[in-house]
Amino acid sequence: MTIFDDAMAAFDRDHLWHPYSAMRGGGGAAAVVAARGVHLELADGRQLVDGMSSWWAAIHGYNHPVLNEALQRQLAQMAHVMFGGLTHPAAVGLGRRLCALLPDGLDRIFFCDSGSVSVEVAVKMALQYWRAKGKPGKTRLLALRHAYHGDTFAAMSVCDPDAGMHRLFRGTLREQLFVRAPRCGGGCDIWAVAELERMLKEHARETAALILEPVVQGAGGMRIYNAAYLRHARELCERHGVLLIFDEIATGFGRTGRMFALEHAGVAPDILCIGKALTGGYMSLAATVAHGEISGTLDGGEPGVLMHGPTFMANPLACAVACASLDLLARGDWRARVAHIESRLAEELAPCRASTSTSMGVRDVRVKGAIGVVELEREVNVAALCRAFIEQGVWIRPFRNLIYLMPPYIIGDAELSQLTAAVRRAVAAPRGGL
Ligand SMILES: *Cc1c(COP(=O)(O)O)cnc(C)c1O
């Protein structure tokens, strides 16, 4: 029995930063003392149905016996060992599994600590690549508006320039190039492809890589776009001599209905970033995967090595639990589960569209795989809405004007309906009610 008392709540409020929050942000973080399956257990014993998968990560739910066992087995061998000059079975096992899942040619793997770091590494690979090719002037990156690629400096520089942190860090952030992202839903936007082509043509001499989130732009707006755009991007990058980086940190491992979102388009990037669900939500681990042409060129250039090496690179505990998570996917029926969740989300969130006039103003409802999004006309009061959701026994954390669901794949119909009912109730609440 874990106790979370008032003194702990006070310490949290006074000393612990939470994501994107002020230290004196009013506190009020709900204390979770255990989690099992799709349920989070609060300190007062209440059980919440989890609609977030802890930010795309906990795809198998919490406290999974197979994942627990894999961690314990690895722990009995060793928790960690440096990766400089040493290797271990968990890293090799995970590398083999990833190579089997990824498109042919994408098979040179750099393990790192978090998604943001994997983006830094991808950028570094691209810059070192062009240097080795004798084109050191190709140092800029091209990105999409509404993009989100992480919180470290190179990653921030390719986030949406308006919604991102560009203004705050002007002068320290590298100014990158941006094109408008394709619209949500519908067909492939000719104008978006034309704009991309114009930009690539004009800036090829200085551009190292195009980076984008395939099919679903996540934290930059939960936008879902037509996969055909990716085929154009692949072809245009090829034609103009610009590398293509896919950031599948959010979309990887089944979330969009395919193992990787790139499969919707049948194209492969030169460099791929993965993270989040890689360990089934157990530990922080990410990877940057490059084509052999990239690694070969880096090896042949100056200084002949990739200049990166995190202390906890390929941490054995994280690799072991990632292996177990991928084995669960391989053995399980995630494809059918995600397809089922997709159809239920579409059906049960559709009535939100009717809430336009009376309530919070619904601008759009969209679903892809195990992702359901309700976009509102205006920003919500996140803290108030979270409290209202907790009262209804669900954990849903909106941001800006977006209420979204991405539950663990193991969620049952009854729990999923609890989530969608809570969302429908929230958007039907009178204006100002929440
Ligand atoms: C979350 C996310 C990142 C950053 O990953 P962290 O592990 O939080 O550093 C980068 N890109 C995308 C698309 C993400 O969703």
C-alpha cells in the first residue's frame, strides 16, 4: 500500500517541475500510486481509465507481466554497462528485431535516451553526411508548419515557428526553412507538393534534409494528412539532393494502424527516428536508424565517426523491455485491435460534430488508427477539464484546443466507451462551463 500524503503533495507543488509548467503553477497534479492494464490508480483509491497511453508510449497497458518479467530477468544479469567498446545481448536482440521490422536498407541503428536526442542525432548525421560529401554548405533543415520534433535545440528549431519556441529563443535557435503542411484529411494537396518543390529547388544548395512526421503531426496539432504527400516528398528530395528524415517517434509501433506510418505510403526515408512506444512505455529509449549509404559516407568522411555517444546508450534494461514489447506485438493481434479501436472511435466520437452551436464549438473530429481527435474552436482550460475528466473516472489531458484519445491497444469496449462518453460530455458542456 503506497501512501501519498499532504506533505508529498506540498513538496511536489513547491519543488518539482512538471512538463511545460511554472513551478508555482498551482500544483494539483493527480498522484498515481499504481497502474495495471488500462487503469491508473490514484492515491485515494480511485481507478481511472487511461486515454493517453502516457503520451503514445504504454501500448500494452501498465504492469504487463511479460514486460515485468523481461525487466527482472535483465536486472538479474546487469542493469547497465557502458556501450563504448562493449556490447551486450539486449542491444543486439533489439537491433535484430528492428531491422526485421523496418524497410530494407534502413539498418544502421544508433540507440539513444529520448526522442528529442534521436532527432539531434538525425540532424547530426545529415550535417556530417554532406560534409563528408564535400558539400559543407548544406546545413539548413526544411520542416513543415505544425511540426513537433522535440524540446532540445536542433529539435526545437524544426518545430512550428509560430506555435513552437522560436520567438522565445530567437538568436540562439538556428533559423530553418518551413513549408505549409498538407491539410487535414482529404486527398493529396497539389499546392502543398508544389510549395515543397519550389522550396527544395530554391534552397537545395543550403539544405541538408527535410524532416517530417509521416501521416500524423502529433503535438503540433494532432493533424492527419494524406500519405500520398510522402511519396512526393521522397521523390522531390531524391531529385534535389536533400536527405529525408521521418520522425516516427509518435507514430511508430502500430499507433496509426501500420507498424510504421511510412507503410501507408510505401516509402522509406534516409534516416528514421523512433522512440516513445519502443519500450512499451516502460523506460526512456529511442533510436535513430540510417540507411547504409549514410553510415558508409560518414565513415569515409572527416572525422570518420558519428560524433555522438550518450552515457546510457543502449541501456540493457531499456533494450530488454523493448525486445519483450516487440515480441508482444509480433505474437499479438495488435492490427485487429487497432482497427477495432479505430472504428469504435470514429463511431463514438462522431456525435461530437453535432455540438457546434450549443457548446464548446467543435471544428473537426478525426480518427486514424488508435488516435481520436476532437478539435475545438477555442482553447480549453486544461486543468479544469482534466479535473472534470477525473470526476468521470477517466484520464484525458487535452492541450490548446484539442481533446484527443490514444488508449493502450489492449483497451476493452466498455473502457473505450467510458473515454468517448466523457469526451462527448465535455464538448456538450455549455460555453464557459469548463
Ligand atoms: C514526443 C516526440 C518527440 C520528442 O520525444 P521525447 O522522448 O519527448 O524527447 C519528438 N518527435 C515527436 C513526433 C514526438 O511525438
